[in-house]
Amino acid sequence: MEGSRRWLEMEGILPRARVEQPLRSCILAILDGGHVEFVRKTPRKTADLGSIEIARELGERLDTHSEMILREIGEGDLPVVLRLSADKGVRCTDILPQLSGNELRAVVAHRLDMLTPWSEHQVHFDARPLARLDNGQMEIEVTVVPRRIVEEALETIAAIGLSVHSVDLAGTDPYTDPRYDLRQRVPFERSSRSLPAALAVVVLLGLVTAGFLGYRYWQQDRVISERERLASALAERLADVPDLHSRIEALRGETDYIYRRKRSLPSTLAVIDELSAIVPGDVWLTRLSIDGEELAANGYSPDASSLLGIIEAADHLSGAEFRSPSTRQTMLVGDSEVEVDAFSIAARLDRSGNAEGEDEETPQ
């Protein structure tokens, strides 16, 4: 009798299913940039509580409207779910053998560097089944957000005095019921028996008396087969890893190249300061623009031809030329008429020497 009792307590003897248990009553704190939108969700309705603009300076007090929202949240005594905007993370799908909740997360943890640009230690993630497939496998959904983003978001919520129950990532509908916790601290699944209690007792007694050894052998054989199948699938996916890493490195190289090119150009303020210092006082500039590496200036000057040499002598400018021929006009300055040239000049912004060297070393 004692042996039967211990056997009844063994995991996996009675057929079980992992049933998703969404959180139907909660406060959704939807964080998007510097704003947090609060929504109260209950099984009957969804109510918008308002939004709070997160203070950028430490010690800055919240306004009366924000304090009222936080007081209403505190009085409602509902768990707060921090929901990050969809652009803060990655959501993807994968095909795996049938696995339980803990086994599924352990397998996905080892596959993250193949599914995403990050490793297990760089992110918070969760995985949940989507559908059972005819070939005995299942389709899963993996949600991944870098740890840095999650920790910064938690600090932001804590700064306004709220404690977070769980963290997830917004989907196409930002107001759906929470179904997972990226930090994997809150269970969103429960075990449910697939047979009525009376039938389960009969099945268990029959297994104890007639088929325990055979069942254990079958169970172990099934586990071994699933693990062999998983190992084969992992080996196939590993073949894609070098190509994925090469693509990531290429993208990083392009990003660094663009950054260095942008940094090599002088700042707009530096160019304007230098131009103000070298242009004579009797020159009127009516329009000044900088587009990429080109400066364009329109205006009036008593002698427009002399401006080319003045601009060429500047530290940050070169290649000065007229965009169109200058025209002689008469302007009224005070009580006097003055002969001036209407001009339109373009010049090139010069790069710094160090930046040019960096550009030459950038791989193509």
C-alpha cells in the first residue's frame, strides 16, 4: 500500500496538460518612452485610468492628476503588470518536440543565440506553446527583451512608487490579458487532469497491477527518442550560426562607418561661428543652409567675387563656387542707395584628418 501511494505521487504517471492561466484582473502599466498609460482590467471591463509623464529629474514632484492615478491604483489592490512597447524586444516562433513548461524554457535558453542576436545572460525571456502539430511536435512563441531595458523600465516604475507583479511585451493589441512574465518569477500555467477523478483512480489502479514496468520502459524510451530528435534538430540549426554572426558583424560595421562619417564633419555651430567671423560687415546673408556636406548661402555684397576667396580661407570650408551668376542691384540702405551684388554661393564642409583615416580603414 505504501509503495502504491509513493507511485501515485510520482510525476508523469497521470496524464496532465499544461493549461494557460492568464491574469484577468490587474493594472496594466503600458510604458512607452517617457509616458506610462494605466489601464484597469477585470473580467467584465477595461477602464482607462490615465497616463503619467515620468519626471526626468530626481526629486521632481508628480502633479495632482498623477497622484490621483497612483492613489486609485493603490486602493484597488490589483497586481501591476509592466507592459513594454513592442519595439523594445523581439517576438518569434519556433518548432520543438513536446516539452513541459520548465523543460521548454531550459531548451529555449540554449537556443536564444540562434533565434536572436543575444545570449541567455543578456536578456529576460519567456516561451509558451501556441499549437500542437500533427508530427508530434509543437509550435512555440518566444518573447525576448534585453535585460538592460527591463531593469531600466522597472527602475522607472519604482521611481513613482509602484511595485511590479510581472513584465511582458506589448503585441498588436496592447490591452490583452497578461500570459507570461519575462523574468519567469510568476507562473501563468497550472496543471489540469484530463480525466475525471473517478476514472483516474481506475486507470491508476490498473496501471499499478498490470503495467507499471512496461509503462516505465515506454516512458523512458519516449524521453530518449525526443531527446535524440531534439539533438538532431539543434545540430541542423547550428549550421546557420556562422552565417548569422557574419550578418551581425556586417551590420555593426555599417553602423560604425555611418557614425564615423557623421562625426568627421564639423558641427553646424562651428561652421556658423567661423562664417560670421570671416564675412565682412557689409555683406547681408538672406539664407544659410547646411545639407549633409554642403553649405549654401544667399545674400547681397558690394563685391560678391571677393567672397569666394574669403570662404576658401576658412578652416571648415573649401570648394567655394557660385551656384548662379551674381546680379548687380540697387538697394536702399537708410537714406542712401547702394550698389550691391545678389549672390548664391555653395561650399563643401571639410572632414577632419583623423576621421578620414578611420574611413579608409573601414572594411568594404
